[in-house]
Amino acid sequence: MDIPRALLPPKDVTAGSKLLTLVGIVVVIAGLYFGRQVLIPLALAVVFAFLLTPIVGLVERCRLGRVPSVLVVLALSFALLAAVGWGVTNQLVEIIVLLPDYRANLHDKIEAIRAPRSSGLSKATATVNDLSKELSAASETAGNKKLNQDRGKEPIAVQVAAPPHSAAEYLRDFLGPLTGSLETAAIVVIFTLFVLVKREDLRNRLLRLAGSGQLTVMTQALDEASRRLGRYLLLQFAVNAGYGLLFGLGVYFIGIPHPLLWGVFGCLLRFVPYIGAPVAAAFPMGMALAVFPGWSQAALTFALFLLLELTIANLIEPWLYGSHTGVSSLAILVAAIFWGILWGPVGLILSTPLTVCLILMGRYIPQLNFLEILLGDEPVLSPQAHFYQRLLALDDEEARDIAEKYLKEKSIGDLYDSVLIPALGLAEKDRHMNVLDEIRTKFVYQSTRELIEELYEDSLASLEPDHPLVLARATEPESGSMVVCIPARDEADEIVGLMGMQLLRSAGHNANALPIASVSTMLDKAEQLHPEVICISALPPFAAVQAKSLCKQLRRRCPETKIFLGLWEYPGGVPKAQERVGSGCADMIGTSLSQMVLSFSSFLLPELKS
């Protein structure tokens, strides 16, 4: 059955919306790049506001008021940052000054790891060095000729800048290169002060901007952003600060100079995903190689890095963050590269929080839903869609793996109701829309049939030979069945009937399932078996009409037999299914196999139990 073209969205509308979204993304990226001088301080201020809001709240409880509390917290925080920054700067300058003294140790280390002179690499290196010397000699000869030609010309006057004499000149020369950083720091302080003081006002303005019709959605988005992002930033800062403290103490006890510098580097660089921590460990390892004659201090530093990183990454962070942070591993890496290109080192540090914000926007803004799909760590496909997709790809092995993985946490009934039956429903929809060819249709049905038969055989293999289920497996339909499952329309209904038969037998009922055939043949076979209950298996979207007709024929031919109508996965549940087929069609109606088993166990006569 084909879907009317009038119900499909116009192609030009869909293409126009996609083009508009693409243009909007390009404009936003351009704005992020060209407006980075304002946006970077604003982003840093928001991060600092998330970190300092709990502390400001504690100070406000001392009845200091909002503004004095914010000023006190900001003064203490930035004073601490200034003190740490001053100490780090002094140690960094000291390393630069003493770097020539470490030349001998570095030369010995390089000589120790250099390849033997007889190796091919050494010969190639020597050849390259000789060629470089010849090129340098040729360049010097050409330069001398040029100098001889220019000797008769006037000399060029060179002005040498006089060294500064006053304190103001010294201060100007020292602070000149830092002017840009100091301006950014001042803007960050101002923004942070404003956000902390006016945070409720900013929230209300965002709600007003969204409009009164979006209050519920915006409230949920802001609450989740505040809770999720605030908790993540606070925990990440605490973990990285602890890592920097422990790394600095470890380096101190190993004996490497300037442990404060390496601890701060460890704290800051660990905000950079994946590569930050190894880079932070490489600096003190290089310092150890430069200062000490042996290799033991560098090896101890590397062991310290491994111990801290493995412990924090595998124990501390999963315990604090939970099973996931909401961002996929690939998205973290891509986001680090993207934000690093846009905003430089600050973008690397802020990449994960900014990506979390993008995921939240994708969750609550329909036009940006693709952001949550691309960046989030939630399963991209539901189990039923994933199972069906692998069957469409003619990959029954991975489809079987999906089912087995699902069974590790759920029961076989849940697998049937939540994965296999919805997957068959998707196949039925595609088949009636003429988008599923005959080869794939047969493959989907055959693979699902083999899977449920294999699962049932595995469940029987674990039972004793005299178990009722094992005996029922060998029972032929002609011996008399208390419950018979009949497919309503096609092979998909038959496969679901087989699932129902298995679950009914597991629940203690004597059940059998009839294969798909003509209506008269199935009715004759069911009448010959004299069942107490006939279960009609019907899978939407178009089996309801056939199931209703089958119900009426069964009612005429077997008036004493109870009829259970299973409209699997019917939209709206049992009430809508009852409304669709009418009240006098069947004795019981269900939309899942679990409802069927529960109905049989609750309402059938005691003699139905085997």
C-alpha cells in the first residue's frame, strides 16, 4: 500500500529548511571566530560564575548581601590566582635563565640515544649534514660577491635604542607584551561580577526572550543546563586541581625543581581532552633529563603520571561523573580541534563545557536536534531500529549480537516485545510502502525466525529431559492443544505467533502455533484441535481489518472457544485497539506478548494449566 503523496512534505520546503539551517550554522561559526575577543572573556566569565556561585551562596548566608558577597569571593579568588600566577611566572623565568647550564646533560642524553655510526640512519644523517654544509658554503660565496659589489655604496645608519633609565620605562617594557592578556583578564572579571550579581535577572531575560509559550521548555532547559553543566564544571575543576596538587607533590618528592610550575601545568593542561595530561607530564620529564645525569628521575615522573592518570580516569572520574558525561568520545576530540582552531588555547580548555551546551541546545531546539545526535553519547539507534537496520544490511551476525547483548540485562519476553516485534513492525511498514525489496523481506523474516527458534532451543537445553517444557516441545498439534496461535495476515504475524507460543509454554500452558495458510485452512485446522483458547496474532499497520474478520469467522464456527486478539504494538494501547475492532469481536485484547501471558494466567480456567 502506497502512502498518498499529499501526506508527504513538499521537497522544496524540506530543502529550503535544510539550506536555511546550513546558512545559519555558517553565520554562527563566522560570528564565533570574528567575535572571539568578546566571546572568549564572556565564556570564561560564565565558567567562573558556575564555579563561584556555590561559594557566593555560602557567603550570602552570612547576611553580607549579594554585592558584598560577590566582591569578597572575587577578591579572594583572583588574589589566589594572581599569587599562583606570580609564583609560576618566577619559576618559568628561572628555568629560562638556567637553561644554558643544562646543556651538558642534554647533550649526553642525546648522544646516549643516538643510533650507531655504522647504521643506515647514521649514514643518511651524515649525508644530509654534508649536503647542508655544501649549500651553506655556496650561499656564503654568493654573499661575499654581493658584498664586494656593494662596497662603494653609502653605509646605512642603524639606530640603537637606548636602554630605559626610569622606573616607568622599565614597567612599560615589562608590561607591554602582557597588555592583551591583562585587558582580557579585566574583561573577564567585569563579566564574572555582572553574571554573579545579576544571575536571576539574566535567567528571567532568557525566559522573556523565549516567549510565554515556551516557558515550560525553557525552564527545563535552564534547569538541566544549570544542574548538569554546573555539576560537571565543579567536579572537573576539583578533579583537575587534585590531580595538579598530587602531581606537584610527587614531582617535589622525586626532587625535580619547580614543582609548583609542574603542578599548575598538570591542572590546566588536563582540561584539554586526551593530550593535555601527557603533555603536562612531558615537561617535568624533560626537566629531569636536563637536570639529573641519570634516567631514574624521568622514569619515576612517568610512573607517577601513569599511576595518577589510570587511577583518576578509571576510578575517580567514573565515580564522580557517573557512567557518562553526555558527550561521546569522538565528539570530545572533534570539539577540542574545532574550538582550538576558533579560539586557540582557551578553546581547548573550554571545548567540553561548550560542547555540553551545544548538546543541550540540540535537545530543546528542534531545528538543532542534529547536534544532540552527532555529539551526545546516548545510543544513536534504538535496539529495535539497530536490529532491523543490520538485517536490512543482510548482516544477521551483528543482529544476533544485538539480541544477545539485550538478553544480558532483559528477559526473552522483553526482547520479543521491545526489540523483535517492533523490528518486524518496521519491516511491515517498509514493505507496504514498497521500499523493501523481496530479498530483504525474506531475509528479515527468515533471520528473525531462526533467531527465536535458536533462543528457544537454548532455553530448553538448560532444562532436565523430563521437564514439562521439554515434553511439550515434542508434542504434536494433533495430540490436542489448549491454546492455538493463528496468524492474521502474513509471515510476520506467524513469527510473532511463534514467539507467543514459546512464552505460553514457558508459563506452563500447552500451546501451539499454526503456519500461515489460507483462512479456511487455518480455521479447519484450529477447529480440529478443539482448543480452549485461540490467539490471533496481528501486526500493524494493516492487519487489524483481517484480524477483525478472522475473529467474526471464528466466533461463528467455534462459539464456545475463547478468542484472544493480539494487535501487537498498536498505537494507543489496548483502549485504541478495543475501539478499532469493537467490543464483541474478542474475549480479550492485548498489544504485547507480556499482556497475553498475563491475561492467560489471570483469566483462563485452571484446567488450562498443564
